[in-house]
Amino acid sequence: MSSKPDSLPSGEPVRMADVAQLAGVSKMSVSSVLTGQHVSDDIRTRVMDAVRKTGYVADAVAGAFSSGRTNVIAVIVPSLSSSNFAETARGINDVVEQRNLRLLLANTEYLLDREEELVRALLSHQPRGIVVTGGKHTAKTRACLPRSVPSKTFRTTTGCRR
């Protein structure tokens, strides 16, 4: 790293240490600002100015590692071609975003063995919760859903009942 954060070589990722140096604060102060902890208005302003100048993006993986949790809700749908499942995903996304969380979406194409694989793959991202939609789920899929992660399986229906 060079002595000035704003002279980082093009393509080199901006690190928290670069933001701290530019703001004239410690990495702990940068972390405190970015995680919403109490800091003085002066420090918050300097850090946020440095974040804007450098284009810094916090490392969600590092944050999840230190806190033991992510801001991700995983959702598995059978098809994105079906307006029913697309609307379901959109509705879940609306609720997730209201809670300042992020949606991780996967599509099974109605393949039950793919659903099992996706549940395992998405759980490796340590989501705060997982939603599995569709009409059928294998016993293996249900067994993959750990008790330590809130999960919901549900069937969505098309059309209206009269």
C-alpha cells in the first residue's frame, strides 16, 4: 500500500486500513461507524467522507466471520419463469429489505435433487434464515434444514379460489 490511500493503484481493493488512514482514525473507529455503534459526530463524518472518497465496500464475509452471522435470507424457488414464484420472491425481498437484510435467491427448475444441493450450498453462506417454496420437498431436503437456522417450507398456489 502507498502512503496515501487515494493513490492506491487502480484495481487494488480498498481496505479498512486505507479508510482509517484517510480519515485519521483507527480501524476500530471505522468498524464502529460502519456497524452503527456510537461514535462522535466528527469521527462519523470523517469516516463516511473517507468511505465515499475511496469507494470502500465493507467485507461482508469478514463481518460474518467476526459476528457469526450474516444479513442474508436464502430463498429457493422452483422457477423464476412462473409469475407466481417470481411474485413470491419479490414479496419476500420486500420484507427482507425492510429489515435491512439481503436476499440470496436460487432456482431449482423443478428438480428435487437440485433443491437438496441448493439447500446445502445456501446453508454454507450461513444465512439468518432459509425459505424453500414449491409443492414438493424430499425428506433429504427437509433433513438438511438445521434447527439452528430459521426455515420455512411452503406451497404457493396459482390462480384464485372462488
